[in-house]
Amino acid sequence: MTVKKIVCRTLLALLVVFLLFIGLFVIPYFANIIMPWDRSDAIEAAITWGGLADLPDAAEDISVGTEGSMFTRTFIVRFELDNDAIDAWIKKSARMKNIVPFTDEEGTQLYEIRPGEEGSIGGTVLIDRLNHRVMISMSWS
């Protein structure tokens, strides 16, 4: 094998590694994509910033999303849970148990948590008791 071929293959391998790095780490960060290996960290950040209890084991249909830019980050966690378990979760959540939520005409409850924990902006917890859905949205800047 000639030196030219070795150099070409080495450069090609480096290019592939670089493109994989960009595709797996840089683009998801700026495109607000949660990669599977970051999912638990995003959930942990949202509950920590909100002063919330861990997600109950009975939580179903858990989804995690993100919004923001390189200067701000918002994690959005959605899950389903029966109303009794929601009440127990609220009582375990340090920042929610003493907040009187805003309740709309459909019974949806909105908890404002501002400022958040650990220097975060905070955010909201939206509880739709009719459909047994909870949405946590917490931000940091």
C-alpha cells in the first residue's frame, strides 16, 4: 500500500469520525433533540429545577422534549398518571405542595414555579385531571 493511499484512508476515517460527532452531539444540541442517552438527564434537570419529586413509578407514556438556544434551555416532560397518584406526587414535591394553582373552567391546574431551583428561571406544571396528564416545563438561562 502506498503512502498516498494510507493518507487518504486516514483522512477519510477522520472525516467519518468528525461527521459522526457533529451528527450525534452538536446538531441535536442546537436542534432541540433529546437523544436517548440524554433522556434521563433531561428529566432529572426538569424535576430538580422545579423542586419536584421524582416521577412516580406508575407514570405512563413519558415523553421528553427541549426548547431553547445555546443561551437558554427548556425541558418539557409529559406523562400520564391517575389522579390519586398525581395528588401524592404533588404532596412529595417540595415546591408544589404549598402553591395554590390557577384552575381554568375545564379543571386544568397550572402551577407557577418561579424562580426555580439551582439558579434556574423555573417554569410551570400543568395538570389535566380529566385526561390524567401532567406537563412539566422548566427553564434555565
